[in-house]
Amino acid sequence: LRSIKNVIVFSVYSNQSRYILYIYLYVYNFVVDVQVYLIRGGIIKVANRQFTSINNDYELAFSGETQIEPCKDESVYKLPSLLFRFVKFDKIPRTNRKQLIDILGVVEKIGELEHKVARASQRELLKRDLFLVDDTKTAITLTLWGNEAENFKEQGHPIIAVKGVRISDFGGGVSLSTVGDGQMHINPDISEAHKLRGWFEGQDALEIGQNLSTFSGGDSSSGSNLYKNLVPVALADPNRKTETAGDNAEYFNVSGSVMYISRENCMYPACPSPDCNKKIADLNTGLYRCEKCNKDFPSFKWRLLLSIRVGDFSGSVMTTLFQDTAEKLLNCDVDRLVNLREQDVDSFDAVFDNVLLKSFIFRLRAKQEIYNDEMRMKYVCMQVYEINKLQYIGYIEEEVKRLAFLPSPY
């Protein structure tokens, strides 16, 4: 049981453990944690898994006629033990983003407490990142918020089990974050935690095979993972069968050349608000209208929106680059590009010509969407990296060695 603002949340287990009820209840002064209650009157309905931190099938909705009282007869109840359905870290990229999951990991690194300001409400938030690893040798970042971030005082490498975490895609990587009604348990006394502890302590030197959050921030072009995960562009063929249909997106790295850049409409006038990038409408009165903000502004800001074709020996694919990634590819900021377009067309064209046929490593996101009643694959470039020639040659050499040991098809 956990208290959240003006709502109390219960996890109730049936005697046969066939289902779990998730109960929302307005605050009663006598409701406390780790207590058993007798509840009368409620409506059972199918659970909305997008808003539950446990893998339950049903929710119990309360009404004004619902009655609740503490169960004082210890002979009629036994507190249930913790129930988790852990998802291994290497399975997270293929997990439905709308479903909250349970995780178990070793804390490898503990980040500093950070102060952030929420864009929408402008409220100050407390945030702390934990770098976790599990026995699949996969690492991922878990973000704690609020009191959990402030009160996390653990040292060393504790094992944490978290029930109900949200999966996020950001910057081409995958990360986790706690939600308001999630439950975090440090060094839980369960068999899975003991097994994970034994694995971790048995490692002479921790070797991380994959860091799912590598690309969530910063320039990782010097990291070895960037070259280990390269795939041919042909794997991005829109006609191929893929598991990305629906809510999941697929991420992959390709080493390719810029074959084409669309220069028309590569910039657009956007809302000047710091938290809005929507295209504005010229009212021809000296003001510009943003429908999202529902406001008129005397000015606007320019933003880049590039469409490019990336290709290698296997094929090519069209992808979209937004502001920061586009500026990095062109090695030119949007304000300078606007001035060149207005004052020096030849220099404007030269900015694009200098990029054509050059090779980079692109971090792409592929996701199916419906456009004009047809399903299509949309590609967005999340990051662009300069190629480190020495590391790239090393990657090629390792691939050649690997292929040399493959059995002959003849």
C-alpha cells in the first residue's frame, strides 16, 4: 500500500493468486502502509494497464457506498509476499511502451541529485539517475524522481527491485523511470535477488555487452558500442516484415553516406516559446499565430527540418533530421543558414554540397505509422556521429574474422 497525494493505492491479492486488484481510494485517516483491510462494495472492471504499476487483470473502483475497515483478526489473513514479473534488460527494447514493467538490477553507478524545472508547470523537480546492470550483461539508466531521488542514500552496489517502471525512448536510447505509484525495494529478500548478487560478485571485471541508454545523451562517437551495433541500411527496407508495428519503435545504427538532401522547405518559422516548436501562421498584421499555444507573437524563430537519403552498399533510406541533429550534420546553425539564404545563395548551397557523399554513423529510429490510410515506415535520425577511422577499421577487421569462422554453404 502506498499513499500518493490525495489518493491511496492498494495491491490486493486473491487467495488463489489468480488476479490482483488495484484499488484507488480517497484518503482515510486510519489507512496505513502494510495493513490488511476488509472492503465491502466496489465495482470490478478490466484494468487499464497503461496506468497500473502491477501486472493485474482487474481494477476495483470505489463509490460513495464503499466501506473499508481494518482487519483485526490475525487468524483470517496472512500478508502476501512480494510478487514480481521481472523483465530482463535485454528484452526491454522489444517491450510494449504502454505497459509498466518490473525490473531487478544491480546499481553500478549512482548519479548526483539534480534539480529540474518541469516545462509545462514550471515546478521544480528532483531527479537522480541510477546506472543498472543485470545478468544479461545489459545496462540501462533508471531515473528516480521526487522523494525517491532525494532519499536514495545507498552506497556500493545495492540490488533494487522496482515494481511498475515506465519505458522511455529518448535520443535514440532506451531508459526507465519510476512512476508515482511504483514500489522500489532495496536488497529484497527474494531468490532472484540472491541469484543476481551471486552473479555480480562472481565477475572479476564487469563486462557490459550492451548499454541501452548509451545514446540518450552526449556524443558517444568514441564508444565501442557505436561500432558493435552497426547494421546495413537494407535492414531498414520499409517492405520488410518488422516487429515495430504499433507502439514500439526500433533503433539501429548505420554507417552510410549522404546521397541526397532536400533543400526546399528545409527551415520553417516556429513558435518562439521555449517549450514549443510548432509552425506558426503569418496573420499579415505583424503578428504570428501559434495554434498549439493559442497565442499571437510579434516574432518567431527558425527551425531546421531536413530530409536526407542515407545509403550504403546494400541500399538507401529516407530519414528526417530535426534542429540539433541537422545543425550537427551541416556544421552550420540555423541563424547563419537563414542569413546565407537571403544574402549569399552560393554559400548557402555550399553548406549542403559539403555534406553530400560524406560518410557518417547515423542513429535511426524506425516506427510504423498510418499516412493517408496506408501503413508506412517512418525514419527519424536521432544522432549523427563523425566516423573514427581507427575504431571503424577495427570493427571491420573483427567482422572479417567473424565471417571467416562461419561454415561454408557449399
